[in-house]
Amino acid sequence: MSKPLEGRIALVTGASSGIGEATALALAEAGAKVAIAARRRDRLEVLAAQLATLGAEPFVLTADLASEDEAQRIVKETEAHFGRLDILVNNAGVMYLEPVEEADLGRWRRMLELNVLSLIASTQAALPGMRERRDGHVVNISSTAGRVANPNAAAYSATKFGVGAFSEALRREVYKHNIRVTVIEPGVVQTELRDHIGHAEVKANLNAWADSMRQLQARDVADAIVFCVSRPSHVNINEVLMRPTDQE
Ligand code: NDP
């Protein structure tokens, strides 16, 4: 029996851990060929070996996506390698949480560049090919923090509200070219994301809250993404908001 994404080419950013890694695997299981990008080459190589066993013909791209040039390069290299790009999953992201008054603006700038500007840059690079073929799907990973703004998450929420706004405007620009845009907004997912919070008290409180519930697993989010990108081409699921059942 043919798989739903047989013959499709996908690129997943931030694929070296968490949601991106699970998404690359889920896309491969659904039959897609997959390019994977992040900074940690060793982690990507381990994933690539798994993807190869699924027949996904993985293409590994090492890149620091805080640079918009790098975000555009990985799209172009994926197109050159596979001949086209059908599904772009803009997942790479960081979450630096701290009170506004204490914030390290350099760190917040890097978060804004990665979470927003890089996502815009990779999308921009993918659009000409998708428009020419009248076929493409851009999946942008936002968060419940893109719907609700909490203390200590001012800049993170600014990035994720930004992803939501960008995605909706993009959808309205490109739907006429048969290009779909989907925003995924997960609540708490058990990944490495919280490890990078520099503010000890904020990190401890958030971890305690997350540990108090049955968290979403990366695979839960990956399954939602695969569901969206495997719908028939006349169906565009614009937005998926998903929380752990235990999250208020
Ligand atoms: P992880 O920390 O496990 O994954 C983050 C990924 O982004 C890694 O693959 C990392 O790879 C990559 N990344 C980080 N910085 C860069 C960079 N400068 N250049 C290239 N890649 C980079 O966390 P998650 O899987 O949880 O996060 C994935 C997305 O999901 C993020 O956008 C996050 O905001 C979002 N999200 C997560 C939630 C959660 O609760 N976990 C909830 C809602 C949304 P490497 O370090 O190798 O570069």
C-alpha cells in the first residue's frame, strides 16, 4: 500500500532534538524524503541513520539558522539536492525566559532572529519553487505562548505571536498559488527546550509546573504535523492548538 507522503520532499529545521527530530521521523514513516537541519551535526547523523532505514534518503544540513543567509541556503541546497521542496517545517527555536527588567538583550535578539527572522527567510527562499509548481506547504511552529502572553515570556511570546501573524498574512498572500500554510501551537512538550533557560528561578518554576502534568511528547506534535501535511491539496488546516490534557 502506498504511503500518504510517498514522493514528497520535506525539510525540517531544528531536527537534532525534540519536535523536529520526531517530525523528521514521522514524515519519513509517512513516505517522505527528508532534509534535516540544525547545528549539532553528530545528532543529525544519528537521526539520518534512522531515517535511512525508513527509506527517507536523508540529506543532512549543518547550519546556524540565527543567520538569515543560512536559513535561505538550506532551502536552496535541499532544492538542488532533491530537485524541489514540497514541505517546509520551520521548527528551530529557542526559549529564553526572564523578566523584562533583567533581560539580556543580546540573547533576546538571537531568539528574535532565530524564531522569527530565520523562519521568514527560509519561507521566502522556498516560495518561488512552490509557486512555480503550484504546490507547497509551509508549517510554522508557534506555541500556546503565541496565543497567551505570560510574565517572563515577553520576548518569547513576541516571537511566537509574530510567527502566528506572519503565517496568517503569508497564507493570504500565497493560497492562490496552491501553497498551504499551517501554524502549530503546542502547550508543554517534554523536550530540551527548557534546558536553555538562563534564569535559575524562572527555570525551576517552569520545570516544576511542567513536571506536575503529563506533558505532550514530541511525537504527539509530529503526528499533528503529519496529519496536516497529508490532507488532500484542497484542505488547508490553518492552525492547530494543542495542549496536554492536564494543562489549564
Ligand atoms: P529542542 O530544544 O529539543 O529543539 C530545538 C531545535 O532547534 C534543536 O534541534 C536545535 O538544534 C535547534 N536550534 C536551536 N538553535 C538553533 C540555531 N541557532 N540554528 C539551528 N538550529 C537551532 O526544543 P523543542 O523541540 O521543544 O522546540 C522546537 C520548537 O517547538 C521551537 O520552535 C519551540 O519554540 C517550539 N515549542 C516547544 C514547546 C515545548 O514545550 N517544548 C511548546 C511550544 C512550542 P541545535 O542545537 O543542534 O542547533
